[in-house]
Amino acid sequence: MGEVVVRYKVKPERVEENQRLVEAVYAELAASDPGGLRYATFRLEDGVTFVHVASIDTPDGSNPLRGIAAFAEFTRDIAERCDEQPIAQDAHVIGSYGLAARS
């Protein structure tokens, strides 16, 4: 099991596009229900910063997002949409209330 936090800033003129792409990922997740994944995305108060938090709990440690077509579309040109590129960091849950599993 592992937790990952990803943070990035989108160009102001691409925020709505980015949000639509993120929403498409959630729509596909809801339809396919791949299991082994807890996932949340936040748009911060500045309107251009996005934070994704994923908790992966699959038997082989694989990330179910990699099998989601909408996620592939979301990541395809993310570098072009961003003023600050995504930074992914492994994280360790200290506490959680209904958001992520605790290891």
C-alpha cells in the first residue's frame, strides 16, 4: 500500500480544461470501479493550484489509475497546461477520517 500526493499549478487560461479532464477521470472511475484506490483532487483557493491525493491498496501494488483511459488523457499534455510542473511525493498517513486508509 502507498500514498502519493501530487501538487501543481495550472496556467490560468487552462484551469477549466484541467478541471474537466480531472472530472472525466472521476466519471470513469465511478463507471469502472477498479478497486484498491482511494483518490481525491483538490483545487486550492488561489484557483490554479491542484493537489491530488491517492492511496493505493492493490495486492501487487499497481496503481489502478494507469488503466483508466481518462487518466491517460489527463496526463497526456499536462506539462503544457502547467505553470508549475507536477511534483509527486510519497506520503505516510498519520491520521485520517474517511479519506485514506491508515497503515
